[in-house]
Amino acid sequence: MHLPVVKSYENFVNEFPERTNINIVGIRPLRGVGCWIVDPGVVYIAIDNMFGGEGRLPPKLGLREYTATELRIIRRLVDALLSEYEKAWKAVYEIKFDFMRQETNFGFAKITSPSEMVLHSKFTIEINGRPGDVDCAFRFGCLSRLSRSCTTICKVLRASPMSIGPISSQIKCMRRLLQPLLCLPENKCS
């Protein structure tokens, strides 16, 4: 996992090629939308594995449209990612994702205005030794509702020692995820 970054939606969109697999999701109870972007290399390796391949060949990346079968496989992958992300956040704030649609062009996948800020998280996953990125972006305004819940967690995380065995990696990960929210003015980040 990379550190989450707060940036304008326009800057986020400009980081990706013109044709990208974009999955639009609703976020309950935050009343917002977000998007998940699966790297084409990850898509290729997942599809190769689904059809019995070993994922060892370099991905055939291009600007072609995904087939209906490929879109279904991508959807299964995204559903699994959303489920795991919900589980990861459950201790902090219970959220549910509602898959809305898939797009391949950001012109049809606007989750907010270009100048509005989003929280961009990038995860690198590895399938058969081949790394690929999965990116998600959520409108920062909808996430600010979490800041109140994060205040208590902020105090616990700041007070907890970093060397308490297996939990320490979970604490480090949670600190990374919450850092942008903990730095909102009402939380007086230090």
C-alpha cells in the first residue's frame, strides 16, 4: 500500500491513460461516490489465470475495448476488492460499497468536479509474481464525515507503541489510511 494522497480530481484523472477500466461505486452511509481503477496488467493476468494460464507472459496492453467476459471477470475482482476494503474499515467506520457501473473513459466517469479534492489510495497487488496497481479515489468532502470517528482513533493510534507484535503492522497500516483524515482542521494534526 502506498500513502494516501489528497489531490484535485483533475490531477488524479491525468495520471491514467485515456482508456482505463473505471469502476464507479456508491459509498454508504457517506452519501458519496468513488472510483476504483484496475491496472490493465492486473486485468490481463487475472483473465489469463481464470482461463488456465500461469500469468507468466507479459500483458498484451492496448487501447481496445474489453469483451463482455473480461468485464465480468473485472467485476468479480472489483467485488472482492470492495469486500476486503469494507472489512478493513469496519473497525473504524462501517461503510458499504454499491457497485454502480464500469466505464473506460473519464469523460463518462466523473465522480466530482475537476477542482474538487479527492483522497487517492494506491495498492500494489501481485499475481504470480507480476505486480500491478489498483487505485481508488473518493471525494474528500464525503470522507470528512469520518473525521469525528477518527478523532478517537487518532488518540489511540498516537498513544499505542509501534512494537506490540502482530498488531503493529495493522496500526501502521491504519495510521497510513487515516492520516489525511486526521489532519483535518478539527482534529488538530500534529
